[in-house]
Amino acid sequence: MIYELRIYDCLPGRLPALLKRFSDQTLAIWERHGIRQAGFFTTAIGEN
């Protein structure tokens, strides 16, 4: 099995919109292409 690590950066306060896009759109696209997710992780730096 091949694993691919993807890292996405977003501006402060935009993480909820990025996560919503993944849940509403991206995961369905990946599923159609047979891509299975191994995990999702977030790191918050700073106050925002």
C-alpha cells in the first residue's frame, strides 16, 4: 500500500471553512477515485 502525506496551511480563522470543504466536497471526490483516508490531524499555533 502507498501512503501520501499532504499538508495544508490556512490563514488564522479559516480552519473551519477548510474542514467544511473537506467534509462537503473533497472526501466525496476521493471516494469516487478509491482514495481512502488514514487520518486527519490539525495543529493550532498561537491564539487564533
